[in-house]
Amino acid sequence: MATPSWSPSSWRDRPAGQQPDWPDPAALDRVLKQLSTLPPLVFAGEARALTGELGRVAAGEAFLLQAGDCAESFDGFSADAIRDKLRVILQMAVVLTYGSGVPVLKVGRIAGQFAKPRSSPTELVGDVELPSFRGHMVNDIAPTAEARAADPERLIQGYHQAAATLNLLRAFTKGGFADLNRVHAWNQEFVASSRQGRRYERIADEIERALRFMRACGIDLENEHQLHQVDFYTSHEALLLGYEEALTRRDSITGDWYDCSAHMLWVGERTRSVDGAHVEFLSGIHNPVGVKLGPAAEPDEALALCERLNPGRVPGRLTLISRMGAAQIGDRLPPLLRAVADAGHPVVWACDPMHGNTFTSPSGHKTRHFDDVLAEIGGFFEAHRAEGTWPGGVHIELTGDDVTECLGGAEEILDHHLATRYETMCDPRLNARQSLDLAFQVAELLRTS
């Protein structure tokens, strides 16, 4: 993967978009040096294990559920928020696994998703032009010049919040919360009262009956660790390259470089230039990596990214995440699938049905319609079916909170409902009801794939 000339800092010789305008370079350098001395957040062995699991997805033997916040908040940080987000992902995974019979790999947009790319370095807040809000790891959302100034000390705060989040995730997933015997307990009150929640309860009943049957047959379920704990991995967009460089470590076992800020990193539509700094950085780390591909992506670009990021053609190393929009996926995705398959690249294909379907509603809220999200996923599966390739996963922005940010869903959210609980700092997220509804729909698509 890495060329002989690659180093964790070699990205600095390439054009790097979407980097904040740090007002005090000396303060930034001090913070990055401090970060470079702090313990890793994840470990190389965990990242290697994820690559292996993603290799199963690439081979059509498993399905990737990558989900979490659009941008994590310093203000909304709590054990309850982490637990509720994890609970929704676990519920979705149960629905997908039970409904399709396919193992589900769980990767969160969590414990590091603090920075966001922006279309412009400034924005108008009323009549005042201010630096754009770039996520809590860079600046604050408050509409003042002081709050919007990029502050490198926030990188340290982001590191510590990520460490605390990972600590809780490991406790929840290995300490009993993720036990399959708790499938009923995962059903939050506001989900249990919905149509999707009642449908989930029926699955939970069937799982409990199956567990009782196995016990009655003399099977020792207590020693079946897969029933009592789950593997859960973290991911975020590798946007702030100084932060990622500072957390890159050489593995003592293999001698390879790993970005120890997360198990998996990806680059977005705005930063995926083959010759750019972000792709240069990803090319040398041995974590599994991803690339977002929008409707402007051409087959030659996709192939160049495959060669640049996975020249050794390691299954599970590279995930290509399409984000075309419901109206364009039918035309724009098939040529990419065909080119990558014909070239023999063992990639994971995942669908991000969120970012290509964003619009401003009549009430002035940035939103997405649930029908458009489902339509893009349907187009993703249809394109793979036509090309004979495996629709490997979905990449979803969601929250465990009972928000009203995306229109539609079975418990239909209308435009005048958006202001009721519109809490996102950046992009609109699916709430728990909508997330569970999506899982049922995807499970049905998987059954026919």
C-alpha cells in the first residue's frame, strides 16, 4: 500500500482542501505534538480484524451497517446518548440479520466524527458573514466571530471525548448490554409504540423462542460468546489531516503504519482527488479505508482510486461508498460497478443514501425525505443485481434521539413538524423509528439479492 516515500507527514506536500484557517500556527503545532504523545484510541490488531471482516463483505458473505451521527457534539455528550445510538444500531443489525440470514458487520460513525467539510469557508448568519461552522473539533456553532475562530485546543477535547466514547462502547458491547437475550430491552419506549417497534417485537419474540428451544435441546448457550457480545468498530471522515497524522503509529508487530484515531477512515466527495493530500494520507495507513463517490465520479476516477489505495488488491481494504442521489443512481452507478468489477478490484460497495438527497424545505430547514433515502437504496440494489455484483452495505446518518429532522417515514413527519425537535448541528438524521423502518426495507431487498 504505502510507497517507499510515504510517511505520516507526506500529505503535507500535496494540496489539502477543507483544512481550517488556524489563526495561531504555533499553538496548532503544540497541540499536534501533544496528541502525538497520547495513547492510541484503537489498536492495529482491531483494524486488521475489521479488514478481514470487510473482506467477507467484499466476497458477498456479509453486509456492512455503517451508521451514526452526521457530526458528534461536545455539548450533547453523555453515556445515555451513546447507549441510545448504539441501541438503534443493534436493533437494525438484528432486523437485518434475522430478516435476510446474512451476517451484519457493525461500524459506527462515532468516537471521532467531529469535523465536517463545508462548501464555503464563510456563511451568512443573518446579515453577518462568519467563518463556517466546521464541527466541534474546529470551532463552535454560536454565531459570533469569537466562537467561529478555529481553536486547536478543541483537537485535544475531541481526542478525550473519543477515548471516553470508546470506553463506553467497549463496555456496552462486551459487558452484557449487547447480549441477544436483551433484544426486548433494546426497544426504546418511543419505538416500541410505533408500527416498526411492534414488528421488531415480533422478531424479538421469535428469537427468544429459538433460544429457549436451543436450551431445551441441551445446548450450552452461556458459552456461546456470539450470543452475549458483539464486535463493534469505529469510523470517521479523515478530514483534519494534522490530527490524523498525530495519531498515526507504527505497529510493533508488523511494522506497518496505522491511524489509531479509528478502525476505519474515509475521504469524502470534496477531498477524494487522487493526487490530493487526503488520498495520499490514506494510501499509506493500513486501516481499512473508504471513499465517497458522488454523481460526478467517472469510471476512470474510481479505477485510479482503487489502484492508489489498494494496489495489492487486499479484500476488505477499500470500501467505495456511492452517494448519487435517488434521481441519478440508476444512471451513474452501473458504469462504476462494471469498471471496478472488470478490473478485478475486490472492493466493498456501500450506499450512502443521505447526502445526495438533501434539500431545504419550505419551512427553511435542511432536510431529507425518507422516500428518497429508500429510493436511492432501492436503486443501489437494482444496479448491483443488474451487474451481478454484491450490494455490500449502507452508510446512514442517524441518532437514538426522537428527533424530527427527516421528512416522511411510517410515522410521517411533515414540514411543519420539523421545528418540533430539529436538533442537528449540521445534516438531518433519521430518528430511531425511521432507522428501524429502513432496516426492515433493506432486509427485504437483501432477501432477493
